Amino acid sequence: MGIRELLTSELQNAQQLRHLQVEFDEKRCIACWQCYEVCPVGRWTPDREARIARFSDPEDCVACGACVLQCPEDAIRLTVHKG
């Protein structure tokens, strides 16, 4: 692979990453709080009364995927949204 192809590929990857967003299915949440524990920007909050995690301020999410990897119930996923 030449430098031009490599740069083109990296540009496409960067463009796709800008459109990643977290999707959360709260019905699958078991209140383990692992998303809350690993989020580097504090977008998850435990709601102990409702026994569920709450995802807030999605525009501040960096879409790092840490919560996705930690969720044992696959309640969180990263999706690409073009907009």
C-alpha cells in the first residue's frame, strides 16, 4: 500500500469516527455500573432508585467505546450516524 492509499484510508477512518454515537438500550441494563466506572468523560450516572444507568449529554461523549466493551448485557453500542 502506497502513502496515498494509506492517507486516504486514514482520512476515511477519521471521517467515520466523527460520526460515532452511543446507543443505549436501558431495558437490557442490569445496573452493574461498569459504564459509569470506565467513562473517561463522566457521561454515565447510576440511578440507584430505578436500578439503571443513565446516559447524559451525548454531545460531550467522545465515543471511545469503553462503556461498550464493559457492558456485560450488550445494552450499549456504538453506531455511525451521518448528519
